[in-house]
Amino acid sequence: MINFGQLQSTFTKLRSNKAFELFVVIVIVSSALLVGAKTYELTPLAVSLVVWLDRLITVFFLVEITIRFLGEENKKDFFKNPWNIFDTLIVTISLIPIDNTDMALVARLVRVFRVLRMVSVIPELRLLLNSLIKAMPQLGYVILLMFIIFYIYAAIGSTLFEDINPELWGDITISLLTLFRVMTFEDWTDVMYETMTVYKLSWIYYLTFIFFTAFAFLNMVIGIVVNVLDEEHAKVRKQAAIDAHEPTIADLQQQLEEIKLLLKQQTK
């Protein structure tokens, strides 16, 4: 008779084993290298080898996702995790034999997205991505403010510099592209020196724009992301403490209040 409880325990230990996780990461990296190898001109022998390796990797991913599913105590909880759903879809689509059909492009794209499984395997990457997603509402206001600054400077640039170089300052949309070039420091001094031949003080326009966008806004974005990342780390530490049955600060405060109450009762 098969002991399903023992089998469940074995799969649970295997899915949380660090060596197994490291091997999964190695296979994912190998899958990414195979995708890159297919972009080169290969000999027939190399093409055959790449195809067989790709099939082995696909089979391994199927086994790995099965182990993770069987190692879940409550099978319904497995699909409550969006990353598990993503992994399952990638593995399932990879199993469909569509390489020699009109959907071959889809098959190749799916193999490219298998690299994203690195995020679902490594907890630190998941934490970082979750922090970026949660920071998006706050980043939205920063982006809106940046667009306002861009628009104001583009309108000023189009008004002042249109006659100097219509290709860079012909209208406000082209001016926005030019300012994006300035913000990314792509030969921005050439643009500045060209306008300085007519407007000697136009360097003030560029330096203030760079300060507002490349420096101030960049620091704001970094600050928001770091703040959200710290909050996510705090949540992870709190959850780890709860799982380990360690007392939290709130528990200690409650215990202190109970001790104070007992001391007051004894002194009466």
C-alpha cells in the first residue's frame, strides 16, 4: 500500500530543499541559454542536441511543477498563488507540440518567458517584484508630475528654439522626444551648444531640466521603492516570527500590560 501521507511529506521536504531550488535555477538558466543558442547559425548536430535538451528541460519542468503541486498540503491553495498559475501555464503550453505549425512563434515566445520562472523560484526576486508593483500607485503621481515638467519645458523649448533646429524643436511632441534625449544624457551637450549660439543663457534651461528630471525625480522614485521594499521586508519578518511562534512586539506589550495589571492588583 502507498503511504500517501509519507509521500506528501517527501514532496513537501523536496520542494523546500535548497539544493533542489538551486538545481531548478540552474535548469532555468540553461533554458535561457538554449533560447539564445537558437538565434545563431548551428550545425545539424548542434540543432539536434538543442532540440533534445529543450525536451529534457520541458520534462523536468513538468516533474518540478508536479512535485510542487503534490507537496502542497491543501491543493486548492496551490492555484491561489499567481506565480504557480503562471508556472503551470508556461509548462502546459511548452508541452503542446506546435513547433512545426503556424503557432511556432508562440512556442518560441513561451520558451523565452520560461526565464521569468526564476522570479517564482527565488523568494527575494518575488519580494522585489511585489514591492515594485505595490509602489506603482505612488510612482504614478511622480510620473504625472514629471510629465507636467516635461510638457512645460517642451512648450518653452518649442517656442524659443524652433527656428534654430526645427527637427529637434519643431512642435511640442518632437520637443518632448528631444527632452527625453537630454534627460538620458544622449549627446545632450550637442543640443545645448546649438541653442547657445543664439541664446547664450540657454544652458540654464537644460541644467534646470536635468536637475528636475534626472536627479530629483530619480531620487524620489528610488525613495518610494526603497520605502515599500522595507515595508515588505518587515511583513516577511513578522510572518516568519508568527510561523516560528516567536513573540512579536505587540505580544510583549500585551504581556507587560498584564504584568502591570497584576502588580496593581497585588498592591491594593
